[in-house]
Amino acid sequence: MLLLIFKIIFALLALSAIFTVWNKKQKTLLGPKATFFWIVLWLVITLVVFWPNSTQILAEYVGIGRGVDLVIYISIACLFYLVFKMNIKIEGLKRDLTDVVRKESLKK
């Protein structure tokens, strides 16, 4: 019974997250790649919550011992990728800010 309640609550949370992502896309605060990434991520997580054995089947196919290990490996890879993308974005913003400040100081 508790597992069913958890699944329902998680499904509502995932739907809320997808709705939020879609709203951000409509307001042009999120690009198409990011929108696709986040919607697919929430759908995959929801599938794993409803069918936890799916990770074990996929892990065996890939050659990893346990399904939870596969989930952890994929999660860490995604986190590293997101941190890398954020670092690139921050460096670009720092360069742009430096250019703007330099141009403004030369005007004065």
C-alpha cells in the first residue's frame, strides 16, 4: 500500500516537473535541447519508479551486475556533463562581462 502511495506521489511530482519545464520553454527561458533533456529524464525516472526491474534487465544487457549500479553510473555521468556545461556557460559570461566593462571604461 505504501509503495502505491509513493508511486502516485512521485507520478504527480514528475508531472509537475514536466509541466514546469514546458512552461519555461513557452516563456523561452529554456532551449529545445534542455527541454527535451529534462522531459526525457523525468519520464525515464518515472518508468524506473513504476518498473524497477527494468534497470536490472538493462544492466545485465550492458554487462553491469546490478540495476542500481547502472542508475548510479548514469546519474554520475549526467551530473558531470551538467557541471561541465555550466562551467562553459559561466566562463562565457565572465568573458562577455569583461568585454562590456572594458568597453565602458574606455568610453569614459
